[in-house]
Amino acid sequence: MSDPTADDYERANRIGRPIGRFMAKWRGRIRENPWLNVVYRVLITLIGAAVIIIGLILVPLPGPGWLIVFVGLTILGSEFHWARRFTSWLRMQLAKFWAWWKARRARRDGSGEGLGK
């Protein structure tokens, strides 16, 4: 199984070049000022953590609770390498699960045990 995140950076660059250039310039200016950089990272941390907490609160309710948690991790991943690695690991686990699930359904449907047969 190939790594689903292998070409994410390349694809994002290709799709959003104008946005990427703007964001790179904007982020570069923030990094030039150490005090502003610290404030920016604290804000990203607070926003990402708040989104994750809201998502975890919404998990037992009908709706996109886990999706909101993953969005929070993506927000944190914009500044923290551990969050990017964790999100990549989760994507790999999800890809493995869906491959297993599809194979299981194909076996079940092929053996005549599926609903409607």
C-alpha cells in the first residue's frame, strides 16, 4: 500500500500556488519578528485545541464530531510537526481500515451472505 500523504505537498503546491505564495510571504513576515511569531504560535495552538475540544464534545452527538477533531489537528499541523505526523498516521490507519472493510464486504457479498441474496 502506498503512502497517501507522499505527494500531498506537491499537490497542494500545484493547486494553490497563488495562495501558497501569499501564505509563505505572510508567514515569513511573522517569522521575522520573534515576538509576533510567539503570539502567532500561541494563537494557532489555542484555536487548534479549541476546535479539537469542540469536536470531542460533539463526537457522541449526530454530526461531524470526528471531522471537527481532524480539522483541529490540521490547524495544529500548520505549525507543529508532531501534529502533522499524527495526522499522517491517522490517514494511513484510515486507508488500511477502508481497504480491509472493502475486502471484507467483497468476500461477504461474493459468498452469498450479503443482504438481499
